[in-house]
Amino acid sequence: QVQLVESGGGVVQTGGSLTLACTFYGTRFAEHGMTWYRQYATSRPMVARIAAAGNPTYAEAVEGRFTLSRDNAKSTTYLRMDNLKPEDSGLYFCNVRLSDTDSWGQGTQVIVSS
């Protein structure tokens, strides 16, 4: 049984920054890759992913602006978002896939005002 809890969302002006956090409640966090997604009306594309070894990859739209890291001692990933744009607004979820089963948090809302 895994539970994911996101936090850190809020309202920020264009060009501002936010850091989202996803805390993993379960076992062997350090062995799992973690992924952040953003919810649109009809899709939920990947924003960033970090492997168990700590290598992050990013969607093209956020490359160079977002930084994903992990703290295995705290079982938490951090998504640092800089130079935010209105199109970054949305509900952000973190995800982990264990044994072909996806677990999701409840999401955290990001609003970037123009």
C-alpha cells in the first residue's frame, strides 16, 4: 500500500517560482522512479520524471525551467518550477508505478497569473 501526498501549489505571477513536493508513504522509496504529471481537460501529460538513481528527465515545454530532485531520507521528490508561464497552470500530480499498478496523489493546484 502506497500513499502519495503533494503540496506546494499556489498562485504566482508570470515569471515567478514555486516548489512542489511529493511525499511517498510506503516502503523502499529509494528503489522507485517518480513522475510528475499535469492535468489538462482531457489529458495528463508527463512533466518530469526522476529515476531511482536520481536522473531526471523533462517534458520539452519545461526543460530548463523546472528541476526535479529527490531526497530519499525524506521519501520526497521536489519539483522546482522557475520562470513560470500561464500555460503552466494546472493540477499537478505525482505518480509511482509499482508492479504495474499506478498510485497517484490528490494533486496540488498551480495558478500562474499573467
